[in-house]
Amino acid sequence: MDILYKSTRGSDKKVTASQAILKGLADDGGLYVPVSVPKLPVGLEALSDMDYKQTAYMVMKEFLTDFSEEELKNCIEKAYDSKFDIEEITRIKEVMGAEYLELYHGATIAFKDMALSILPHLLTCAAKKNDVHDKIIILTATSGDTGKAALSGFADVEGTGIIVFYPKHGVSPVQEKQMVTQRGNNTYVIGIEGNFDDAQTGVKNMFGNKELAERMAEKGYRFSSANSINIGRLVPQIVYYVYAYGRLVKNGRIRPKDKVNYVVPTGNFGNILAAFYAKSMGIPVGRLICASNENKVLYDFFKSGTYDKNREFILTSSPSMDILISSNLERLIYIISGEDGVKTQNFMKELSLKGSYSITDAMKEKLSVFYGGYATEKETAACIKEIYDAAGYVIDTHTAVAACVYEKYRDETNDSTPCVIASTASPYKFARSVMCAIDNSYEVMDDYSLINELSRISGVSVPAAIEDISSAPVLHDRVCDTADMQKEVESILGL
């Protein structure tokens, strides 16, 4: 059965998967969702016999139905190759009774590599399928990880250009260095004097600017997105939740049909939404545990049914989660509203105008699979130390938020369901925060010494991604105010 895609905001127009990937955002400003969610085409027992690439093809062919077998397998082969430092692409490690799904073995040592390694290939294939000859300009905002993973994926890809905006003072030093040293004749990186929500709003405004689109078309350009608002980014993320279930069966940790809980450190809501889609496909999920840092807008939403971004924006040691407007939540709102596009659009208008909206009691009842929790900065640091002291396992700050929230969940509910924690970044990406959590005497060390010491205590070699940037020259030094984001794009494109 062919799966078509429609907007969350009520437009009757349906598009193919390749068209949805090309556009990124629907014409009415909504996000693309599948008209129906396909079921797993094999039994749960069969998942244990599949490697990552086989799982990726099995899941993605169900969603991306206008891609041929040859096209899809070619994209998968190009994506999941020697860019990853382990042959199995991702691995699960049992630590202190939880299963850590290590999603950071790609080129930029963060989970975004899992989807952004394949998106450029899906996008260029989609352009050919739809006879598009315009140059595709990837326009994206990042809270730290998406930017580098997208830059790495699209660098020098023929027929594309990529422009990344990031909060100048809201990412880790390693995250910034990874972006501003990016090579590639088609790559542009711009710091903004604002936070991630400002960057994301500016990007969305440009996507919705019809006059800008017309001027770009005259020059042979069109926008697409690498954020998780693009369905071509979201679908590949479903894969690793399905794969994780198969690994647990293979390792004898669960039997087929046993339930698992997934704990996901959450900012823009795309990663945990992918787990929700895995559940909808047929993976037996008990709870989806949404872990927030001190920017706990999602925690408050799951507790109260009110989404309210009117609060202080807090810079934390887990900057990829420093977000107050979780764009992908719109897809979940659409689903629990009974796929009511008008109602969803009204909620999004309220968010834009008032900064908040409240869902109905009937909608709230449909959120029972979710559990919201949050960890303070102090709790996050304590969790890193606790796990290292007890097990010798070093986790990054985002993973620590998830681990801390899981501990709270288990204490509150006594739920002993096997649990998979999405480990979303290498500790090397946030070495100073991680090392100082383990022992505050590390504060006096320089960054290079800290990285060597992290390697020593963890027994894990310094990743190539860190080695590569240590002496790399800065190639991108643009900085602008949020009000000038479009001017920067116009300048780059010569409009």
C-alpha cells in the first residue's frame, strides 16, 4: 500500500514521501504526517536476526513507498558505512539495570548522525524522482548537534547548499568548533545573538515567506529542511527503536512480545516521537519516558495539559535540550486531536500569539503512554558521577538527564519493565561538564588535557571527530541578530 503524507494543519492536499522530503514543511506551515502508520511487515521474533541496515530497509520501505528497492538500499548503503566507528552502527550496553542505546558512533558523535547520514541521499534521490532541477538549499536551525550532522552530511553534495543558524552563546565549545571548522564549498554557518527558539522561529518564517520563495525560484533555488520537522529525518529515527527491540530479544533480555520502556532526553520532541511511531508500528512499548532538563516545558505539558513557553530560557550543560518551542509536538497534538487539522492549527496560532495553549481533557487522556520527568543541573551532574563510580561507564550530560529521570520514574512507579535509554551523544562532546561532574578537581585542566583524561578513565579512544577539530582552522565566522537572519540568507544566495 502506498503511504501518502498530509499536513497537520488541515490542508486536503496529499503528497508522496519523496515530495514531503523535498518540501520539508507543508505549504500551510504544518508538518507532514503519514495518512496511516504502517505495521511491521515481519513478526517480532524476526527482528533479532536483522542487522542495522536490514532493519533500516524493512522500516523505511513501509514509510517511503515511492522509493524503489534499489533506490532505498542504495541510500542506506551510502549512509551507514565507514563514517560510523563500529560495524553494527549502534550498540546496546547494559549498565546498572538499564540498556543504554549508544547512538553516537557516527561522524559527529551524536544521535543526529543516525538520520542525517541518510537524509542527503534521500533528498537528492527525491529531487531526481520529481524532476526537480533547482538547487536545494537546506535551511536549518540547531541547538548544537543537528547543525554539524547536517553540515557533514550535505557538504559538497551536488545540487545542494546548506545554511545553518545556531545560538552563538548557547552551544558547547566542541559543538561550535565542529560547525565553524566545517569544510565544503556549499556550507554556511551563522551564529545568532539569541537562543535556539529564536533561530528556529526565524527559519520557519523564511520557509513561510512566499515572496522570498518566488525570488529564490527565479534564481533556481528552493528550500528544504534538515530539522526533524522533515519527515525524511524522522523516519530513519524510527529504525533504531525497532532495532533496539530486536537486539534485546537476541541478547535474551526480553522475549518477543514483552514490553519495553524507552527513555529519551527531549528538546524538539522528534526523537521521542520516533519512538511513538515505532510503538504505532507494533513494537510493544510500556511507557515513553520524556526526560527534560531545567527547560521543563514538556514536563509541565504532560503534567497539566498546558504548553506554555512563557518562562525564563535557561542555559544548561545539556544545550541540545535548551528548547522552549518543541516543534515536533505538533505532530502528536494532531494525532491526539483525532487528526483535526483546524484544531491543531488553532493551537499553533495560540502558541504564536500568546505563547501557550491548553489541550482538552479527551486529548490528555490519549497521552497515557507518556511520562514526563525532568532533572536539575545538580541532579544531572550527580547522575554522571554515580554511574561512573558504580560501573565505570561515562555518559554525557543529555544521557544523564534521561538516566536521572528514569531513576525517578522507577522510584515513583516501581515499574520493572526492561528499559532502553537513548544515549544521544558521546561524553567527549561535553567533556568539561562530564569530567567536572565526576571530579571537580578537573576544572583547572585545559580542554585538551581533559579529553585525554576522559580517554584514560573511560577506556574509550578519543573519537576521530574530536581529533579532527583540534587543529582545524575556523572557516565560518558570521554572526547576526535574529532580525537579520533573512538578510544573511539573501546575501549568501545573491538575491
